[in-house]
Amino acid sequence: MSTTPKTPKLLPWLAKKAGISERRASTLWLESERWAARRASSGSSDYYKLAVDRLLELAAAESLREDAASFGWRPWARAQARLWAVSLQAAQEGSALVARGWRLIGANAPRWI
């Protein structure tokens, strides 16, 4: 039976937000835990605060490194992906609104039996 290291629940969200893989984010978490262990006693609230703060710093640095490696195209591509996601979300909300309207019209229509 293998035990996996415990990672914060915000790690997948942070990885997606920074544009890095979850595997790389978990590596950054382990690195930040080692860094925090040298500064505070393991398991204390100060330890976790230092580890999360360090994780945020490392994720930001990794995101900047990825942006620099793409010669400036990565931020544009990520912005384009967010724009597509917003337009799809708006279309989905619009269709749900239309369907709800038709249901309301059908519910208030007189029944001819």
C-alpha cells in the first residue's frame, strides 16, 4: 500500500490558475514544505502558513518562467481560452433561460382536456 503525500485542496485550482501541471504544482508544494520545515516546527499553523505562502511564490515564479519560455504567446493563448469559455458559458446560460421561459409558458397555459 502506497501513501501519497497530503497536498492542499487548492493545489489543482492554483495549478490551473498559474498555467502549470498539477504534477509540477505538487513538486512545488513538497519544496515549499521542506522550506517551511526549516523555519517552523512541522504541523504548526506557522508551518502551514509559511508553506502556502512559499507555494504561492513558487507558482508565480513558475508561471512567469513558462510565460518567458513561450516568447509572449502563452498569455495571449490563455486569454483567448478564457474568452471562449466565457462565450460558451453565456450561450449555455441563454439557452437555459429560454428553456425556463418555455416551461413557464407551458405551466400557465390552459389545459384542454
